[in-house]
Amino acid sequence: MAQQLDGEAKEREITRLMGILELDLEEKNLLPPQRNALLAELKTHIRVVENSGPLFTPHGVQTLSRHTFDSNSMITSREAAKCLANVLLLESKTRQMFVDFGYPIKAAQRLKNDNREDELLNSRIMFLLTYDTAFDFSQLFEEYQLAESINLNIIRHSKSYSKTGRRDPPTATDTQALSETLKLLFNLSQYYPRQLSTLARSAPSILKILCRTHLATPVLQPPVTYLVNALLNLSVHYDHEPQRDSDPNPYFPKPDQYCNIDRFISVLDNAVRTYTEEQLETLVTPLVTLLRKVFEFAPPHVRPHMQTALLPSNAERSQPLGQSNTLASRLLRLSNSPVAPSLRESVSSLLFELSDKDASSFVRNVGYGFASGFLMTHDLPVPASATEGWSTEQSGEDVGEKLTSVEGKEINPVTGQVREMEPEAPEEDMTEEEKEREAEKLFVLFERLKATGVVSVKNPVEQAVQGGRFEELD
């Protein structure tokens, strides 16, 4: 193993190795094993930017590119590609140099090889070119079948995943290659929406892999995260394009149209039980967004299946909603998370959409306590049916005294709990501190109700102050 160097010693060694490799391109004075050994040694020095200057020049990029794409030996080519990929990763300015030398076409051609290491290295190189370059991939799509190459590579991966598990499991290189291809697919589908109709042909294979891959713990790690991200973009195609009977929607395959939905929900359930809210903010938001998109174009008979799996069941109403350990309760708590704003918004939107975007159903499904923030921030007034029987200034009745109902049972519209299951009020008097806490909660609730503009509510705390029933403390 090559000695680890730093500082000027590292830079001198890189200069020496690059000089030998450059001369070899002209004179072919190295035997293949010698050339491969030099490239392997060079790779050990391309791990950090510091003191790697000779690699980040046009000369350095061209030398590595020529060894990668102009060599007669695939072993040499792959060793050089590892160095080149590291250079492009570490220093963004080298990507445009690579483009200017015209090598993206050769990288796209190399993606046609039925070899997982070639796929890994060239997908990674192409992925890096989607950042900090002026390169237009259109030519690669039109003349070099880039989308078809990506689709074919994903199909090849899907063949390694069987229901019975009789095939050899994917190797580490297989999994890394799949991850790099999915990352490339995601970016290209994002930046080149006209290619969605072609790239979407990968969706059946991606769904197959996600359904059959082993879910590790924690669950949201490659390739699962990249599979979800890829499906998130590809779902747009199926949302907007009408499907023919001969071209059914792969998200709901026959004969089991629930299998993919159940897998998404299983991954979500596993994730929310494993990660902190701060981690979920980044990791699980794409999956929640995918569920929202899929629900939008789900067939009518699939939508109730998703609603049953993700909304609180009536069995949970023996206590205030959000207090059990079910997936639905965990989602409710995430919808109020103070540390995960993107996830909070996405989960709340999912629950609202599962309620058919109807405010009355939304309040009934999750309770006004969880629904109020979303309704107010989106300027969605609480309809009369959702607040029917709540106190008004004229009636003088307490909030929640008259309740909405589910399956003939009255429920507290704020907590969602069945009325008859609510604990009886304690006979003993509360302490002054407990009274202050309850008054503060009540004050906040009434202020929220007033802000909706739908229900005319007189805050009892405000009334008490105005009526002289609060005493000032010395």
C-alpha cells in the first residue's frame, strides 16, 4: 500500500506520477501492470483537495481522461476512471474542463457496457456533470441513447431481486452502481422533463427492486433512499399522462394493486419509529411527498386503502388522537413538529389530501387540535359543519359541549376522542399553578378559533379580566 503523504511531499509525488502517466500516453513505455499500479497509487492521494493542485489543471484532467477512455485495457480504464471521478468530485472547476475536452460522449457510450463497475464509474462521472457545468445532455439523449442505457442498466439490476431469494444477492459493487444510476436518473428527470416519458420506463423495475430489496436498519439508506427519490420524479409522468390498457400504471400492478403502496407505508412506518424528528426532516420528507403524489393519481379503489392505513382509526379514539403508538398517531405528532418544518408541512398536507381536501373531514379525521395550524396557515376556514355546536358569544356554551360524531358516537372535535371515553373531571380542586396552565391552554385555543373568522368566540380569559374576576398580585 502506498505511503500516505501530505503537504509538499504529497504534491511532489502527484506531480511525479502524473508526469510518468502523461509521458506514457505518448511513448507507451509502461507495461499494463506498471500503468495500473501507478494509477492505483495515484488514487490513494486523491482524497482531499489540499496539495492536489496538479490534478486540477486542464493537463491533469486530460491525462486522466485519456487513460480512462482511450486505453485498450479495461482494467487500466477503470483504474483511471476512479482517479478521474475523485478529481471531478473534489474540484468542481474540473468538470467543465472534462466537458470542454469532449469526453461526456465517451462516458455515455461506456454506459452501454453490461458491466457494473463501468456503470458505477461512468454514472458517477455523468452525475457530477449535472452540477457546475454548462453541458447540455440533449445530444446524449438524442444521439447516444442515454435514457435507454439508464433504463437497461436498471432492468439488469432488477433481475437480481427475486421473490424466492434463490438468486445470488447483489454485491456491494452492484448496490453502489444502482445507487449511482438512480442519482443520475433523478437529476436528469429533474433537469430534462421532456425525457420523462422515456425515463419513466424504469419505474416498473425500480418498484420491483424496492418491493424485494432487504430493508436494513435504519431503513432510509442506499439504495432505498435513491429508489424513493427516483420514483418521486417518475410519478409525475403517470400523474399527467393517460395510461392505456396495454400500458398499465406500474404503481398499481395487477394482480396485487396494493403491493407498492404497502411497501411505501412499511418503509415510512419503519422510518418514523427509528429516526429522530431532526433526521426525519431530511430523510423521510421525499417519501411522504411520494405518497401524496401517488394518492393523487391512485385508482378509486386504492384510495380508501391508503386512507385506512394512514389516517387514525376509530379504535384509536378511546384516547385523544396522536397519543397511541400507531403510524397514524406518529404522523399526527410529526404534523406539529417544531424542529422539522418541511416534514410538518408535508405530513399535514398528506393528511389533508387523504381527507379529500375537505376541511370538515380533515377536522373529523385528525381533531381540530392537529388541524387548526394547517387550516389557518393555508387560509382555509373551518366550515360550519366542523364547528357545529361549538360555543358562540350568543349561546354561551362551552367549546366541545356539543360534539361531532363518528359512527354514531359523539367525539370531542378538538381532541378526536370519543366523548364517553373521556375521563371524568376530578372532584378535587386544582392547584393555582394547574389552573394557570389550563387557563393558558384555553386562551391559546380561543385565540385560534377567533383567528379563523368563522366562529364568533369570546375568550373566557379575556372576559374574566374585563369582568374584574382576576386579582392582581403584589
